[in-house]
Amino acid sequence: MTTSKDPTLFPNAEQFDASRYDGAGPAPYSYVPFGGGPRICLGKEYARPQILVFLHNIVKRFKWDLLIPDEKVPYDPMPAPSQGLPIRLRPSA
């Protein structure tokens, strides 16, 4: 059994429930999507540049509009936008 489907850690593991990650979230090391140690997922290093290429294309090909320009960004201890920093993407001309 994988840790992400262990019913003692994740009740109703087969059902999508984003709220299970709210607040304190799951116990440490109960959800490790790429594994760890000597059997770590080989795709981990492939996924990293894929994400970087995706982000590069988003930044270069789209204009960003902040939907809440004066949104507060409190530090606790890292900066985190108080309303999630909603944006609108428009294709660049």
C-alpha cells in the first residue's frame, strides 16, 4: 500500500479532497510524490526542467494583470499573498 492511500493517514483516499491539505496538513513524510532514498523516482529530475520550461513560456508569451493590485503580502515568516494573488493572463502581442 502506498502512503498516499493509507486510510489511517488519508480517510477516503480515493476521493479528491483538497481540504485535507489545509491547516497543518498531513503528517510529515505521509505524502511523498517522488519517493525518497535509493528508490527515488527517476522522473523527478525530468519533471523539474519541464516545469521550468512551462513557466518560462507563460512568462514570455503572456501579459499578467493583477486582479487585486493593492493586495497585502504579509510575512509569516515567508511572504504569502493574503488572497492568493489572482491574475489574468492575456496573450502577448
